[in-house]
Amino acid sequence: MCYYNGQKVTHAEFIRLKQLEKMVAQYDFLARDLQIGFDYSLNAVLKRQPDEEDFDIVQMEWGFIPHYLRTRDEVAKMRNGYKDASGNYRPPIITLNAVCEEILAPGKIYREAALKRRCLVLSTGFFEWRHIYPVNKRTGLPLKTANRYPYYITLKDKGYFYMAGIWQPWTDKATGEYVETFAVVTTKANPLMLQVHNSKKRMPTILNEDLAYEWLFGDIDEKRILEIAASQYPASEMKACTIAKDFREALEPAKEFQYEDLPALELNV
Amino acid sequence: MNPDSNNFELYYKDEIIKVQRNSIGSETIFRIIFINSRAPLAITRATHENASRFWTSIPEGRQREAEEIGRLIEEFYKKD
């Protein structure tokens, strides 16, 4: 056992708190506000130092901004949708995630970043929604509208882990604001995530330490980039628990919450 | 819910303190800004070895403030 601030804690908790100390110190050094958020928020990202086998922990804005957007107004239009000059509605383009199968496709906004600006998104867990379609008692058929249940997904025995990311520097041409933005690379869902994220059947590309090192520092060709981007973290080393539906506003968003009407996940996957 | 539950103000020892809820990964840290000259404080919830939860300062050294302000933050969220 160890002590932190006079309180008896486990070794794992002690290490977690010490890691938090380092990150808090980094953020103080950066002297920028931190905002919690599940969309377009600032997140901790490991970014390679130029030409060195070393990295910095920095904050980046989640939501990749393509280089051709000139101002924050244009970014807001892309993210929220808008009506063009002809009155036609242009739907939102969401760049929080980059689908691994497309990151190197010619002409795609992610290609240059996937080749030259790969990063690691630091995470302790992530949130996804499971869709359950109730059965109509009269017809016995599933209803068209699903009930949605949020889950918090973590790795067993790992306080922190890395998601594959790609990042992009961007400057607002009107204000001069400089920001670094990123997208999380996603891959096909493994057997656990197939049950949890059962609407899209995708999951973030979670990297073990060897793959994380290779993703960040490796001099790798396109084939290898795609291989790593498409890798699936083993379902047997992950766990998923249900959380409250209003988790975004909760003091502890990841706190477990049980739903009596929810079928259990098949865990022998 | 308060329209801005990530940035709010509380009364602590008869003075206003500013509270920012921040995230690092999916860890939550509260950054406390004092109106007077006291140094800013970062606090988070941690787990005691007996599995109970407690508030702690990050880094160590300001445990009493962490516990007192942590309780105020909990009350703020319960009210909303």
C-alpha cells in the first residue's frame, strides 16, 4: 500500500494520481483552459517531437479541421450544417473519427495526416451507445425506435491506454488563432463492441504499447499504416459497463448504473 | 442542469471561488481559482484502499482544502 495526501491507496491508484500530477503540470505550463466535452473538446494527445524519438503531451481539439477551411465560421458550418446561397441544406460533416479503411484514400482530408502526423490519444475509457429495439406486444415485431443505453468501456488492468489518432495544424485566417486538431481512427468492432456499439459496429483503434510506439515513431509504409489502423484490441481484455443516461452532466460520468430491462452482454467473446 | 456546469462559482469561507471542470482523457479534474492571492488548486476524486472515495489535491499538500471544496462541488451537482 502507498499513501497519497495521507490517504491509504493501492499501488495502481498511486500511479494513476502521480500520472495525473504530471499531466496537470503540463496543462499549467500550457496555460490554457481545459473544457470537458464529448464533442470538439480539448483532449490529451501524445505528439511526436520533430525528428526525435520523443513526444510531448499536448492538448488538441477533438474534431479534425481540414486545411481548406479558412475561419471558425466555416468550421461551425461544417460541423453543424448550413443552408448554402441557393437555400439548399448542407448537412454536417463530422470529423471526430477517421474510418481506418479510408484514411489513405487519395483526395481524402486525412491522407496527409495519416502519412505524416500520426498521434496517440490518451484515454482512460470511452462512451458508446447500445441500441435495443423493444418488441411490440401486439405484433411481436421490433419497434422502429430503439431504446439507447450508454456504456463506459475500459481496458482490464490498464488505467490508461492509447487510441490511434491523426492530427492537423490549423490557423484561422481571420483571427490568427492557431489550433491543433485531431481525429480518432476507428476500426471494425470486435465481438464485445459489436454488442455495445451495435448501430455502427465500429470501435476506436486501441493500440498496445508496441503498436503505439510503431504508430508514433515508426518509419512505416502505407500498407503497415493501414494494418495498424485496422487492428482490433482483443475483446477479452476490455470491459463495458452501463452508466446513467444523463452521464454528460454527472459528477462522475463513468459511474456504473444498472438497467433492469437491459439484456446482459455476452462476455465469452 | 446548470447551463454551464463546467464553469461555475461557489462560496468558500465567505469568498467566491471559480471552479472549472476539466478533462484529461476521461479523468475529471476540478481547477479552483481563488479571488484572493491564494494559489490555484487542482482537485480530483480518488479511491481509498478500502474502496471508498475521497477528494485529493493534485499534487499532494492541500488535502484539507480539497476535501472542503470537494464537498461543495458535490452539493452543487446534487442541486442541479
